[in-house]
Amino acid sequence: MDIRKLVRKNILELTPYSSARKEFKGKARIFMDANESPFDTGYNRYPDPLQLSLKQKISDWRNFPSDQIFLGNGSDEAIDLLIRIFCEPGQDEIFLLPPTYGMYKVCANISGVAVKNIPLNTDFQPDVETILDRSNSTSKLLFLCSPNNPTANTFEASKITQLLSGFPGMVIIDEAYIDFADQESWLTKIQEFPNLVVLQTFSKAWGLAGLRLGMAFAQQPMIELLNNVKPPYNVNQLTQEKALEALENKKRLHLYIKGARNQREILRKELEAYPFVQKIYPSDTNFLLVKVTDADSLYHFLRSQSIIVRNRSTLPGCEGCLRITVGTPKENEILLATLNHYQQA
Ligand SMILES: *Cc1c(COP(=O)(O)O)cnc(C)c1O
């Protein structure tokens, strides 16, 4: 499979923006090329456009080749770039499996790209047969969010493999929540599938949503395309520095993950005891999808108590459901104490 055959013509023909800093690889005596201020504020220079030191650290951490990593202003940037690289507006389409993360559709809409929705089955698993039946040469991207937001489950590996082999376009596996799951990442399969892109982020398990740093992992031709279309300095200096610092302390990451997973199961047990809780779905993430007798009323009650959860009850397949992010032990206690009052209301 040659993924360049899937790429829009204008992108294949693009002459990417080239900064003098990108063309010159050595150690310069004086930089007089970019109209920066010469006065040292700590941030007077443009950041490394390819974030090479940071990628090296991520490469060591994930045990994955550095030149097969793309970094973006959140994984949301990678989602947007993927659509712009592959989908001709008004002609091509992306495949989504609702209920799922909302940004895929928004990015497609902004780009004027059609969305084909193939709902997850009642077990919240991909309907492989229908996806493959309904795909053709205009089907450029298939977004698999696994573990999925908001259903909290991981997709079966055999189904994903069938899709990777059978889907005519690129398959994007969004692993924003992979660190909370028992299942393995698809990173190890990238060398097998030229059409596979794995997305991960610093926003969830790392606790660094404010930095805006997302990762895309793929074979090199895909990474080159992303680098050609991205804004030259898409990851700012402060973000690169803070992420490097975070990667020095992976123990902290493991503590966050362990804490979130423990609290998730404590919260599940406690929530199950309330009469208005009908079902709590299994979770491979840092949130619980909770089916209640009256989602709107519970949502508004919690909001009146200044506790904000996500009302997902209008999504097909999520009728009656709230999505509750696992908080600190203290926050979870406050949620439960507040729910005691709802019970009495
Ligand atoms: C939170 C989340 C992201 C993270 O996006 P960033 O732009 O990296 O913050 C990506 N995908 C899914 C499914 C998410 O839930």
C-alpha cells in the first residue's frame, strides 16, 4: 500500500515553508536570519520546529523510532492535519463510529469533508462488516477511538486488525486513554501497517492538558506529510521544556495512572449502590459512563451544586448516560456526599 495515492494532489505538490533554521543544521555563531530580538529573554528565539530533543525523549520512553513521531498542538492538531492531508472537500469522506469523540466531526465539518457514521454495535464494538461494505476509494480516514470516549471500552484487537487490513484508507487509532487500559497499545503494529496512525496525548494520564501536546506515531512517509503541512513552530518553547521535564519523572506518571485506576474502581463500587444508578459500563479510561434513571435531572442537580459532569444522554447508544471523570479521592467523596442529597430529594 502506497499511502501517497490517498493524499490530496495539492498536498503532494506542496512546497513546504522552510525556515533558515531548518536549512542550517550546525551550531551557528550568530543568528541573523529570523528577525528575532537578539536580547536574551529566555524566549527570544523561535523553538525547534521539529522538536528533536523532545522526540528523542519520547522515543526512549515509548521504545519507538524518533523519526516516526509527529508532535502537535494537542492531538487535536493531528486530527485536523490528517483530514486536510487526505480529504478533498466535497469529494472525500471520513468514517466515524458514534458515539465517539466530538472533535473528529467538528474538524471534518470545518474542512467541508463529509462524515459517514457507522454506529458501534450494542456492545460498543465496531461493526466491521458494515464499515468495509460501505467503504470505497473516497473513504480516506477511519477514526477508531480505543479506548473510546465516551463509552470507556477498548475495541477488540481482531476487529481492529480486520479494519487495518480491509479499509481502503488510513486507520487512525486514537489512544488518548491507553495508559489507563489493561490492553496493549497499537504502537507495536505500526511497522506492519503503512495505513496506521496512532494518536496519543499528554492531556490525560500525564496530567498536562494545559501544555497542549499531542503525539502521532506512524511510518515515515506519513510523518513527513504531517511535517510538511504543520505550522512551522506548532509546539512552543515552554511546552517543549515542560514536557522534557515531565519525561524525567516517569514515576510520577505511574503514580497518577495507578491512582486514577484505583479511584475509578472505588467510585464505581460506591456509585453502584445508588438506586438511581442503572448501569456503570466497564472502563479502560479515567472516566465512568453511568446510566441513570433521569440523566437530565441528575445533571442539573449536580450543576446546581457546582459539580460539572458531562451529559452524554443525547448521543445515540448513550441514552440516560452521564460521563463522570475520576477525580481526586477528596473530589470523589464530595461527589458521593452530594449524590446522597439527590437521593433524598
Ligand atoms: C481528551 C482526548 C484527546 C486529547 O486531545 P488533546 O488535543 O491532545 O488534548 C484526544 N482524543 C480523545 C478521544 C480524547 O478524549
